Amino acid sequence: MLGSGRRRSAATYLTDEVRTMTTSSPTSTRQVNGVDLDTLMATVQQIKDDPCLGACRFRARNAWLGGNRNRTTVSEFHGARQDIPHLQTFTLEADEPPILAGHDEGANPVEHLLHALASCLTTSMVAHAAVRGIAIEALESELEGDINLNGFLGLDPNMPKGYTEIRARFRVKARPEDLPRIRELAEFSPVFNTITQGARVVVDVQAS
């Protein structure tokens, strides 16, 4: 999220008066787990001083490509009371495996969900550990989820259409005494909370 020139550091968007923190000075910054603590803590302080700055809106645009293929693009988000462009447009391809009449040209949507959960859990653990001075040398995970296609295919109205259980197994290289604290930090993950607590989803269909 860091940039220079006409695209400023994301931290500088927090208020119109905030100076560039990381791109305008050659001085080194404090880092724990590769996280720039000076930038992160400056962001935290700004939101603490003005809680309204914490309200964000993330966006994704999707287009059907035929069959079971579709493509999502992500180019900007809303935060700190304004739209903030990413340094590039991100593209996510989705398809289904042949057994579900797809061509296997991308991970399927429920696999994308596993990716979203894995990456959000990882980010949350690493960033919150950094703020607490907990060093992590390595972290990797494996996720798997259970879905019964009888629900998705409409064969059994009593069968859930989505995941009934997701298991995330993490391997962390850190001090043994820090492992329970790192596990607790997973609960700061927005995706984890969205899945476990639920979110209101509004689907609107209009003529093109």
C-alpha cells in the first residue's frame, strides 16, 4: 500500500494534514516480523484520535466470462473519507473443476474463500504479534473445508449449501511460550469474524 510521487503512502490519507511518514524520509523504521511499526502505529493513533477514520468500504468488480468462468478485479477502496487507489489492479480468476462442468482455469469460489481466510488469519497474527513485540520467524498454514454438493445442487433442501466446517492448521516458528498468544491473535481477523459471526449480504439484480 506504499507509494510515491502522485500516489502517496496509504498512511498519509488518514487526514489531509498528515505528513508522508515512510516515503519522504530516508531514515529507517522500526520493524517486527517485517511490519513497519512506525506507519502502523501512526495509523492506529490517527484512528484513535478520530474513530470515524476507521470506517472503510472495500470493493470488487466481477464479470462472467462464459461457462463457469468469471473474473474479479480490485482497483481501489474507500477509507479515511476518500477513495484510495491501489498501486495496480488485482485480478482473481475463478472457475470450476471438470467434475462441476468447468475447465479448471482458476480456483473455484469456495477455494477463494479458503485463501481469503488463510491470508487474513496470517496477516492478523503477524501484525498484532508485531505490535506486541512477539517475533515470528516463519508461519504457514493448510486449510480445508467440508461441503456436501447435495445442498449446492438442490438435491437435498435440508443440506447446507456452504461449508459446514473449516479447519485451519498453522505451523509457527516462534518461542513456544508465545504460541498461545499467537493463536488468540487469529480472532482479530476480519474474514474469520465475518465467517464465524456472519454479515448481512444484500443481492440486487437489475437489467443490464
